[in-house]
Amino acid sequence: MADATEAAASTPLLDIDGARATIRLNRPRHLNRLQPDDLDALLNLFDRIEADPAVRVLVLTGTGRAFSAGYDLGSIAERAANAQEQTAGSAFELVVNRLEDLAIPSICRINGGVYGGSTDLALACDFRIGVDACEMFMPAARLGLHYYKSGIARYVSRLGADNAKKLFLTAQKIGAPEMLRIGYLTAMVPAEALDEEVDQLAAILAGNAPVAMRGMKRAIAEFARGKLDEDAADRRHRDSMRSAEIKEGIKAFAEKRPPKFGC
């Protein structure tokens, strides 16, 4: 069984079904620990998804019993020994920041444990739905690693400074109820209800106005970073008032039917 699982391991897999794209981390024998090749693959998949106007929402998940064990520590150690630690750290940070800035909304389907750098990968998604048996921990303080600044900023902006301190400085593991309490999880469900919860949210997001969502997602991210481009946000607001989306949205509301937004 282990040999079959290992043989099936690969870089992340992409499936597109209508308006929904699903990326699945696929190294289950090693709890979907991310390798350098996975980082390149993820960047390519993000580009493919954004280039497809029919895709309205991304779901990111893992194969097997964990979401991800984070970035391969062996790769970090090897690069550090070769005085290339900056390259290793920058490569992972680039992937996480790219996910956060993805034009379409994203959902992390947390099917199990989420550890190390993958806690930041999940946090870069707009929504995180996890099973009630999931857990997380950030071991940077145990490893002697000063985490990259955009990851710390994400923790602080999403979870608050006190929770970021607890997770980074104690390196303690927390379970799903605590993940929900601090705002790491958007929703917590039994394992048998995970797909239904993800499907419902994905359908809602896929049915909303894509251009308006893209602009509001960008504005929210800029507010969170304290770097709002006010002129661009104002321009997007004015444009939306004359857009085909708002015309369809108002018409659908008056006719009491779901809107049908074009690509």
C-alpha cells in the first residue's frame, strides 16, 4: 500500500470543473510536504487558473490524512549549507504571496493537519474550512528560524498580534476548536460534512459578480496591509456603477432569480 501511495505522489494536481478549480497537494506518504518542484508547479497552476475566464473560485486541499506538513526542512537545510537560504525562503514566500493576491476568491479545504509553512499557505486563502479533527502548529521558534516578514504580517493581520505571538513564539500545537476561536478557520465541520460545506461556499462565490469581487478582494487586502490605493479603489467603484455586472445584478434582483454574470 505504501509503495502504491508513493508511486502516485506528484507535484500538485489541478482539476477544473465548470467555474471551480481545485488544486490538490499530492505527496500523501509525507503528509503533502512541499518540495522545490511543488513551488514551481503551484506558480504555474495559479497562472493557468487566472488565465481562464471561466474559473471563478479556487479550492486548495491535500491528499490523504493531512493538508500539508509545510516546506521540506531538508531542502531548507541543504540550501542553507550552500549559502542559498535566501533563495529557498524567497521561493516559498513568493508562492504564498501569489496565492494571496490571486484575482479569484480561494478556499482552503483543510482535510487534516496543517503544519509549518503550510499554515501560512492556508492563511493566504480567503476562506479556510477545516475538519473538527484538524490541528496546526508553527515550529519556527523550535527550529531557530526567523519567519519571513510577509508571513508574520499575514498572521498579525488575520489573527491579531496576541494570537500571532502565541503561535510563533510558543510553537505550541492547537486543535480545531481553538483554530476556529482565533479566526484561523472560517468554519469547522465533521469530516463527513467537509465536502458539502466547501461545495456550498464555492457555489456562492462562483455565482457572484467576478469583476466586483476581484476589486473588493484587492481593496480588502490593501486595507489589511495598510497600503490602500485609494484612486484605484475609487475608480473601480465608479466603473462598477456603469458595468454590465450591476445591470444584470439589479435585473436579476428585480426578477427574483439568480444573476448570470458573463466572463
